[in-house]
Amino acid sequence: MGVNLRELVEETAAVRTINDLRELRGKVVVIDAYNALYQFLAAIRQPDGTPLMDSKGRVTSHLSGLFYRTINLVESGLKPVYVFDGKPPELKAKEIAERLAVREEFAKKYEEAIAEGLIEEARKYAQATGRLTSEMVEDSKKLLSAMGIPYVNAPSEGEAQAAYMARKGDAWASISQDYDSLLFNTPRLLRNVTISGKRKLPGKEVYVEIKPELIELDTLLKQLGITREQLIDIAIFLGTDFNPEGVKGVGPKTALKLIKTHGSFEKAIKALPNVKIDFNYEEIRKIFLNPPVTDAYTIKWDEPNPELINKILVEEHDFSESRVSGAVERLRKAYRDFLKTQARGLEAWFKK
């Protein structure tokens, strides 16, 4: 789920709404693949909450989202790179177990709602039941390769790898819904990119326009008057994937005040004599400050392979041949248009 820094972040001048992604034309962006795929699994469903599936009963919502949303990004002139998670840190085991338990609970509620004919409730519960299997991840990587879109396998947290690539200069920004990217030191975080557009509010016949937003880390830290290390300590108070409960009774503004007053988590926690913690804050801090990352990657975009895309989506997963064909043509045109507007020739697109 990531840390909830919204209350602090959105009160600063570090956040800027992106009205049109074409403002970022030519930028390399690194996308947290698991984060995006889970969003597709949650959002791309039938009215009763049933995910898209092929004739063999295999879920395809993630492939649909990955295919069409990536094409939209390329049409906007962005140069996307996906990063997939590796082995999660041991401290994340509790959070993973809790997520699984929540999915199982919502799956039961979904079945009950369906049995009672409560379609709106059923869809709400269904959105929290999505599971990403190893087969689904491999299919996603195959599809990206067929589309000519590069991806990187992270040794551990995908967000950490994406942040490292952006900080290193191989990309301009990270794309994720989670604020954790800021803790991992990405210079810029783009949110709402994979879910932008009109979205229905839960339980209401009201639709809102969700637009991408850009958060600049240096500006955020300056506005809050803290260091990145202190931002991590605030997150530890609030609860991260490595200590989900955080410190009871401490919200965002209180955490900020405590850290600004005392300087660090260990000093601030001593100012709360009746509060006891059951997690290793030093280990959590190390995960954000020195996460496992790799330089063993190559960023290279290739021409899309229509035959291979057709095989994966149409032949293997029963996608509409006409829709896929039309989308592939859009993808190919996007490459050509980008090259024409940049006036650099083919080689410029294939380089970073």
C-alpha cells in the first residue's frame, strides 16, 4: 500500500497538475510495473466486478491495461520503461500476508454481494481481490517486448530501482501511485498516470476527472523544511510496507512536528514515553536509504512486432483482432510521429 504522505505533500508547492502528458514529450519515465498492473486488475472489470478473462478463464485485465495505456503514453511522446519487482525485503513479509488476508476477506464479501444481487457493492469488493501471479507477470514482460518497450528486473523493490534510475539520470521521473518513491530518492514522482481519466466515485453516480500530478522531491523537502532522511522518519511514524501499523496516535502533521522538533525518529520517540514500538526502525531506514539496485540493464526501444503482439493477445488470450490491429497501428504511428517532430532520425528514438 505504501506510506500515506498525501496530507503533507498536497499542502506544498511541490505538486503540479499535468493537464496534458504531451507537456512531458521526449521524457524517459520509469514505471513501477507491479503498481501499474495491480491498478489495471482493480479498474478494468465488468459492471459486476468480474475481471476480463479469455476463453480458458485466465484473467486478462492486466494485459489490456498494459497494452492500451502504454500506447497512450507513447502517443503522448513519453518514452516508458517498466521495472518489475524482485525478491521483497524480509521485513515486508507481514505486509504481504496482511494483503493476502484482505484479498481473501473481500473475495468472500464479493461472493455474498453477488448472491444478494448487490452489483455496486460486488464491484467495490472485487476491485480489492486482484492477484498478480508469476504467469501474469511473464505474460506482461512478453507483451512489452513485443511492443518494443524496455523493462528492467529489479533485485528487490521495483520503486527503489526506478528511483535509482531516475536519480542516476537514465530517466526523468518515476511513475507510481505510492509515495514510497520519494523515500527511495526519486527526484520526480509522477502519480495518476496509469489511472488518469474519468473515474466513478465509490457508491455514487458521480464521475471525477483524475489528472496526472508531478511531485519534485527537492521542492517538497524545502517546503517542509526537512531532509530526505527526516522524511523517511516521518514515514516510519505513519507506517510503511515494513511497519504497516506505524506509531499509534501519530498522524502526518504530528509526525512532521515531532521530527522537526527532535530531529530524528529515535529522539522523537523518546519524547513519547508511553509509546512502545515493536519494529526495527533502523532496518526500515536502511531499506529506503540503501536498497538493493542494479546497473545491469539496457534501455533500448525497438519497433513493435505486430505478429508477436497478435499471437500473445489475439491467439493466446482472445482479444479482438480488429481492436488489437488498430492499436498496433497507433503504436507504430506514434513512433513515426515522434521521430518526425524531433527531427533527429530513427537512431535518436532508440537511445535514451
